[in-house]
Amino acid sequence: MILIENISKSFGKRLALDSIDLSVKDNELFGLIGPDGSGKTTLFRILCSLLLPDSGKALLNNHDVVKDYNKIRRIIGYMPGRFSLYNDLSVEENLNFFARVFGTSIKKNYGLIKDIYKRLEPFKDRRAGNLSGGMKQKLALSCALIHRPEILILDEPTTGVDAVSRKEFWEMLSGIIEQGITIMVSTPYMDEAVLCNRVALMQEGRLLRVDSPQAIIDAYPKDIIALRADDMYRLVMDLRDFPQADSVLLFGQEVHYSGKGKNIDRDAIRKYLEDKEHKDIQINTISAGIEDSFLQLMA
């Protein structure tokens, strides 16, 4: 279990973490969701005993991150956001090195990393620096797991890799959870948030909400519609000038709109857009997504 109480951290005049209170259950896949600069990495570095908090405390399986830092480093596996293994060592050499650091061996814990490492095994003699982004990611995860940690902390592990590798990575996390390991993972990708048991939405060093992804989505307070037209840029601009508009945001090939009241008068919006000479207007009622909810909480 991870217990965080009133953790704050500043760098000079910049407040990176503002009184963070959070708990992660045993064997939970917990997501820390937020944009770059929201404080995710700072919190993870504190949990890994790599950074001292200004105030508050954090416990990992009842070990204090400040007082018990030696024990903390034995029970966690940490995968930083930037690839940090030895580029000049081969895949197998990197894995052997980290196993020996923790007084274990690949053979002893192979069952834990088997499903991950078998995708790397054809490249076991290749230098780590010559691997693709997705393969580097798998190697880093294997090295973080090789000593069978109780808690796995992953800092934006899928940033910079292709969509297929991202999907594979989250499938691997599901397998790790089945091994009884608690996982705390950060990501800026909202589509990954829904894959977690619970998430904390974070912005500018503060927690906006902590709940299951579905509970956060269900709490979206208004109706929402998706619109398309012939000129999407002008559609956004005109909708923002509509008197009843509250939120108008471009999501890929659609504009998500919610009004100042709970309900939306679709006929009034269509007439307004026709008067503005928009063509090929499409209006569909949709359910809010996790990103809609996050942006509404930020407002």
C-alpha cells in the first residue's frame, strides 16, 4: 500500500506539489494523470526516495520514504521517464547487471518477466542503445521487475513510443498485476487513464479528483454534443461566440460542446450555425469521456 499525506515540494519560488493526500491499495493499478509540468515526476521521485519533500510524509508498505530509504529501494521497481539503462551493454548484460545489484538472477525470477522478455530474447545480444523505442521500453520494464518488487513505479512509460507498443505495454501491466504487484503509473494520455483501476487527475501540483475512471466520467455534470461542419476552424470560433456556450473544444475531427445549462437546444445551435453559413452540419449527442471530465475540472 502507498500512503501519501500532505506532501509538498517547491523548487525556489515554484510550488511543484501542493499538499498531496493520496492512497494506493495493494495490488492496484493506479494512474497519475496530467499534462507535463503537473508534478507527476516530482511525486514519483519522492516516493522512490530520490527527492526529499518539504513537508508531509509518504509510506510504501509501512516504510517511510525518508527514514527507511534503504528498505524502500529494495521493495520498489522504478522506471523513469527517460531511458536510463546502459546503452553500451547488451540486452542480456543489462538484465544480468540489475539482477546482481539486487542479489538475484534472471533464472530465479524469470517467471515474472517471461512474457515480457520473450519478445526481447531474439535481440538479447544487441546493445541497448540500438534498440527501438518499444524494445527499450520492454527492457527497462524487465530490469525494474527482475528483483520481484512489491511496488512498481512507472513514470510516463509509453511516452514517445508507437501506438502498437503502447497497447502491448498496457497488456503487460495487466499480467504484472496478476502477479500480486502494486503498480503506480503516470501518463499524459487520457486514453490510458481508463485502463487503470483508479486515477488521480493532477494539474499544477494539485489533485483535482481521485476516483475510478468511470466514476469521473459519470460525474460530468452536463449534456455534451459532438459537431462537424465544412470549416472546422470557423465552427469552433463561431460556437464560442454562441450566447449559451460554456465549453467548446476541438477533439480530433469533432468539436465537443456543452452549454451553460445542463440541457442543450440542438435546434437553436443548428439555426445559429446555418445563419453563419456553415454547411454539412452534423450534430450528435455523445457521452462525456475522461478528457472532457478532466478539462471540466480544470476550468
